[in-house]
Amino acid sequence: MTDIASLPPPESGGGGLRVAGLLSLLALVFAASVMWLVFTEPQTVAEAIEAGELSPLLETLARSLRDLLLELLGYL
């Protein structure tokens, strides 16, 4: 039989899983956003990849998200 004193507390190790989950969620959102930009703004994505810069992608993504939020707020 196992002593209860030798078992680790139930809370141990949960923090690492939460961080890994958040990081994977952020990676998923970023990958989906880039794929969305590939379909909606292919020229911008191609130019950013050719130049090796991330800022044009982020600017286009921010502009698209802003337009989306403004349109959603228009419905309210």
C-alpha cells in the first residue's frame, strides 16, 4: 500500500500545463491569422516573405482585426 504522505499534492504540475496550453493557443491563433492573410492579402504576404520582415504582416493583421471589430460594433 502507498502512504498518503508520499503522494504529491493534486495541484503540483498544473501550472506547466496551463502555460503550455496558452502557448499552443497563441500559436494556433497566429497560424490561423497568417493563413487567413494568405487568402485575403496574398500580395502583402508574398512581399513580406520575400523581404524577410514580419512588420507588414502584423500591420495588415492589425488593420483587418480593427475593421472586423468596427463592423461588429456597428451591429450593436
